[in-house]
Amino acid sequence: MNRKKILVLMGGMSEEREVSLRSGKAVLDALLTLDYEAQAIDFNSSTIKDIIDYQPDLVFIALHGKYGEDGTVQGLLESLQIPYTGSGVAASAICIDKVLSKRIFSSEGIPNAAFRIIQSHDLDDPAALRQQLIANIGLPMVVKAATQGSSIGTYIIKDENEILTAINQAFKYSREVLAEKFIDGQELTVALIGNNELQVLPLIEITSANDFYDYESKYTQGMCDHIIPARIGEESQADIISISKKVYKLMGCKGFARIDFMLAKNGQPYVLEVNTVPGMTAMSLVPDAARAAGINFTNLIEIIVNLGLESNY
């Protein structure tokens, strides 16, 4: 039987480049252990010819953020008729956009924190904007760049004098900015695997040395803890799993994804966002959840590969 040729796309051109390089290397090592014919490419516009020349049976997308997680590379691969891992063009584009995601959550009854979408013209009257946010969102609030991952461009604001600075910083990363109510509670994440039939991996509770699970906490050894199983009641767990499955299908996810939650102190879960290309580094959440379910990293990669090969985009 011919060995499948798999090409790993990693690195890329986003602010999450370094994380992607680590994810890609881990994936490549697993593929070689599984005896696939595999190699990796540090993806950019000049490497498209290399993808075509390699003629892969499948591309494993290990690109995070812009140009990798946002539907652009998925569209490229579809135009080349090359199968790939993870979600398709539409799901990728929608899930990376926190504004679009919030609108869908709200219209479909998915619990999410109160929010306000901020566009650049709103800064024409900054004093009015600040007062509106204080009145409608309140403090503390979370300010987020709309199309970034790994908590890049995300700020927790406790002082009203910091609001406009945070918004201006967030606009450096995206064309729209999201301000949402801060939910005081437990941060949780749910990893799901599958195309049609879904496997929900054990829920993880995240604690961080910083105010929230920011970029530094995610990728610095010793600055966060992944607690498995999450310290929540059975009713909350069942509720979060049900919402996760609904969100996964609603957004059109395939292969695997990670859905982040806040569980408020009153027991109400709130969906934060959906990650369609979650990290695959040594400190990443999905591999941790898989291990807790008895799936080692190498087997996890093989499952994702097989799901990619069976997808019909």
C-alpha cells in the first residue's frame, strides 16, 4: 500500500507565527512516527508552488491566526483540490471573527457575554464612546481585537481611563474591536473531535498566573495550570457539553476544534469563542484533553488526519 503524502503548513505570517512553528514541528514528528511520507513548509505566498509540486494527499494545517485559521489557506487548498485538516472556508472565516461569532451566538440563543462592536468611526467622539461603554458594558470589561487568537490584542479593563488606550491598541490588530462584559468565574475549554459523529474530550479548567489566560500564560512554562477534570458540578458539565456540540455544528466545524467558556459564579456558562486550529504545542489544551481521554499525541494526529481525508468540502 502506498504511503500517504502529508504536507504540514506551519509558521506563516500572523502574530502567532512562533506558536505555529512549534505546533507544526510537533505534528510533523508525529506524522513521521506514524510512517507517513511527510514534510513541513513555512507557509507564505511564495511557497504555493512548493505545495503544488509536493502533490500531497492531505495538508495538515498547523497555521494559527491570519492567513491560516481564517479561511484563506483553506480556500487556496480547495482551489487546488487538495484535502486538508480541520474546518472549511466558511467555518474558519466565521469562527476567527469574534464579531461575526457573537452575532451568530446571539441570534441562535447561545449564551454569551453582553457586548458592543466598535468600529473606527466610533473614535470620532472618544468621550461619548467611553461613556456608552461604561453605561452599557460596565467595568471591568474585556476589549478584544476581532480577528486574533492566542489572546493577542485582548485587554481586561478595570479603570475607565484605560478604555480608549486599550481600544486603540486592539485596532492595531483588526478592523473591528469587541468590548464585552467581564465574566467573573472559572475559565473552561472543551475540545471536540469529529465531522458528523462528535467525541467530546474531558473538560479542562484553566488557571493563570496573570489576570487572565493571556499569550504569556499560554506559552510560558509554569504560568498556567490545566486542571482535568474541571472542578465543576455534573449539571454544569452536562450543560457545557450540550452547548459545545450545538456550537460546533452551528458553526460548521469539522475535524477538531476547541470552544472556550466562562462559567460564572451563579452557574451560568458563557461561550467566549471557537478555535478551529487550536494549538498543538507541548503546552496546548487539545493534546492535554486527549491524553486525559486515553489518546496520546501521535494517535490524536492520526485521528485528525483520517477525519481530514474523509471530509467533503
